[in-house]
Amino acid sequence: MDELIVEIISRLGYVGVALLMMLENIFPPMPSEIIMGAGALAVERGRMEFWPLLIAGTTGTVVGNYFWFWIGDRFGYRRLGPLIDRFGKWLTMEMEDVEIASKFFQTHGHWVVFILRATPVMRTMISLPAGLAHMNKLKFCLFTAAGAALWNVMLIKGTQWLARTFDETDNIVSWVLVAIAVISIGAYLWRLATWKPRAER
């Protein structure tokens, strides 16, 4: 299993990693833990290099987050509402969720973009309120890049540590990645199937 995952991510290359990380930040449910974890496994096996992988993953993350920032910055609250009403089901969110995130952003300031990008909580969601608040574009990109780089370093180094620590246990890292993928996709499909707007709950 390890070799299969390493082979797939190696064939995709750094550009493939960047594209996957971009898509991961635009649309659920593929988590970054799987993409960067697979890349880390390839680094550990000598099929990829740490710095190019980090740059590729971080670049893809910034581009994906900028998509949501651009939506908020371009459309604003008034025009965003109809978009959320139309497509919110696929993101399992509604305008009230955006308003909650916006209040959180306004309360904690621009630094929250950096802090949340380096955590598993609201990592992508915060980009939309940052755009709605018309945060400086360069500042948003720099804060996002810094937080994403920190998160990606933790994912790469953490996966490498697992691979070295449990080297005698066959394929444990790959099975962890597969489990994360199954749980993430299953959770998204379950939420999608059961999701209703607050007014209908």
C-alpha cells in the first residue's frame, strides 16, 4: 500500500500536488492531510524532495483560499446571499454560517487568517469573511501562505515521523491516510444527505 501511494503521488508530481491542494481548499471533502501525507511518504522514500513539496502544497493552498477571498471581495454581502442560497447545499453551509465566521474575523482581526490556516479549524472558511471585509490582498496572501506553510510542515514532518517510528509495521502510514480519506468522504456525504437549512430543522 505504501508503494502504491508513493507511486501515485510521484506520478502526479509537484504540479499535481499544487492542483490537489488548490481543489481541496475550493471544494470538500479531500483533506490536506491525505495529499501532504502522501507527499511526505514520497519524500521519506526518496521519490520527492521536502522543499519543492512544501512550496507546491503551500502555493496550491494560497490559490484555493484566494478563490473564496475573491468571491467575498467581489460579490459582497448583498450579492453573495443568492449564491449561498443556490449552491450552499453542496458546501453544507448557509448565509448565517458566513455571518458567524465574519463576526469571528471582525472580532479577532486579520491575524486570524494566519492562525486558522495553521489549525484544522475553519482553515478555508475564514477566507470568505476576509474577502467580505476587503482585507488587503497582499496581506491576505502573505498571512495565508505563512499559516499554510506552517501547517504543511507539520503534516510532512509528522507523517515522516510516523513512517520512521512504525517502519517495522507494514503500511501503517498508508492505512492511516486511507482511513482519513474514507472518514472524510463518508462524513461529507452523510452531511450532504442530511443537511437542511436552519429554517427547516
